[in-house]
Amino acid sequence: MSPVRTSGPLGTDWGNLEDIRAKTKKRFGKSQNTQGQYDSVIRRAQVWLAETCKARSSSPEPGDGLDTKTLKLAFNETPNYASAKALELYLVDQCIVKERKHQTGDKIHSAFNDLWRRAGFIGDYSYDKEKKTFKGNPAQQYEVKEIVKNIQKRDKEGGEAAKRNHAEAFLVEEVDAILAKSRAVCPDELVEMAIQGKLTRDQMGKCLEHALMRAFFTMGFVLWTRNFELCQLRRRNFAWNCRKRTALFSQFFTVFLENRKGWQNKSEYECSLESNTYEIHQCTSSNEHAALDAYQAMTLWIRLYEFWIGRPLLPDELVFPVVSVNGVIHTQEQLSQNAIQALITKFASAAGLMRNFTTHSLRR
């Protein structure tokens, strides 16, 4: 039998663990500058909400089904059933009524998304009107995200887009050039070292960005798919380590484009699930274009992704999630169109490509 411990502490001090957790979060979490900006956004929104509720209290109830006492608390760290509607109308007030630019709306949306995500409210939003209960993050409600998109579209149509500078399609040679430049900066061998835990945190940040974008470029080019279709892919949409009994096609994975635009609305014929399921095979020749080798790029990215979060991906976790500047992966937060556009511009410029590429360029 093992000896019975008769003296000394039986466990680590709880308060000490909390202190270590707080220090770790402060050091490796969101930068102080970004968090400070978010806090300022939240405080201004709370002042606006308090003033709005004060005016609302002095008038007859508008009959919108919202209780003013509940509405007063809608912008707290713990949201309630009124939070999504309050955020939507705050965006309308700030960006449409007051005619502020879409960057203001983006920052407001990001700040509240971060506030409620850190409080444990994660994932897609759903609301039970009868019970007045909800699940998920209110900032992820469809109407909230839609008003953010509308504000962005308004500014785009009033600015450079009015010139009708349409996106140009990526040529296979151009994607090859982007991938070659990326691998010169961050070779696959460096990513393999990262997976083995041999790199510093700063080096990991570079590996995460390059491995993600190589997978994104090749998958988008091979599948000829839209930006939002890729960004919505989750682990459950993939089947790994598939094999066929032929010499030519030895190993592959499948991907189901669950959100392929329009495929579920084809009333003239019945669509099977297989109609949007694609096989991604290993390239069998060293002479293949790098742009076509989605198998290698995607499998390397997933291995790095799972190493960094310390576990296999869960079925509902995103395959192309937000990766913050300090290397934190937010597995339930989709890459925005603006974020993808910034990365496309960055990687294309680094490869010396000067044409007008946008998030539509892989689909042209």
C-alpha cells in the first residue's frame, strides 16, 4: 500500500492558481492597446444605452416586447435576451443615423463579440421568444451581423467601389508565386519543427499565419469556392485518411461544402449530399502546380492547428478560424471578409503581384 500523507498541503493554493491564470491571460491574451480600445467602446455604448433607457422610461412603452429594466442591463458583461436587439439598434444609431464610417461599426461589433465571448457566451446565436432565453453570443445574431455587412456595403458603394474596379481572377501561376514566396519565408520544414514544439512563440505566430493561408489559397483555388464558404467550414465537414484501391489515387480526404451558395435552393431537381462533397487527393507528381496541392497544405495546417490548441478539433470547430496577433486561436470565431482581404493583399504584394485581387478572386 502507498504511505498515507499525514502533513503538508493536499493541493495547490486556489488563490495562487487564480493569480497565475490572470497573469498568463494578461501576458498572452489580447494586447493591452486593443483591450483598452474595446473597453472604451463598451463604456460609450453603456452611456448611450443608459440615456436611451432614461428617455424610454419617460414615454409610453413602445410595444416592442422589451422590458426597459432588462434593456438597461443589455450591455453588461453577462448579456440578456435584449442584448442582440440593443446592439443592432446601437449600430444603426452610430453608423446610419450619425453617419459614421463602417470602421466604427466593425469596432463596436468586435468589442461586444469579445466581451461576451470572454464571459463564456460562444457560438451561433438562437433565441426562444416564448421563454425569453437564448444560446450563443448575441453579437453573432443574424440581424446584428447583417447590419454590420450593410454598413460596410454602404461605404464600399459610396467609395472606391463606385469606380467599378472589379476583382481580377487569380491565375494558377500567380497562386504558385504566392505559395513559393510564403514557403521561402516560412518553409514546410519550419512548420514541421513547430509541430514538434521546437519553436518560440514569436516563430509560431508566423507559422500559423503562413500555414493557414497556404491551406486557404489552395482549397479556394482547387474548389473554386467563395470566401464565406471556406470560412464556414467546420471539422465535421471533413473526412480524413480516405483510401481507394487503385495505384493512382492512394490517399485523400473529402470535404462537404455545406454552405455552397444556392445549392439547397435548386427546386428543379433534388440535390444529394454527395453533390457538394469533393475528394482532395495527394499530388502524384513533383511537377504539379503548388496551387493544386491542397492535400499537402491542408493536412499540414490541421496538424499545426491541433498541436497548438493541444487536442483534436471538435466537430463544430472552424477549420479557418481567427488567429490573433499573439497566436491565440479562436476556434468558434469566423475570419471576416476584411481580415481575409487584408491577408490576400499582404501575401499577393509580398509575391510582387500588383493586380486588383479581392476575396472574389479565387471564384472568378
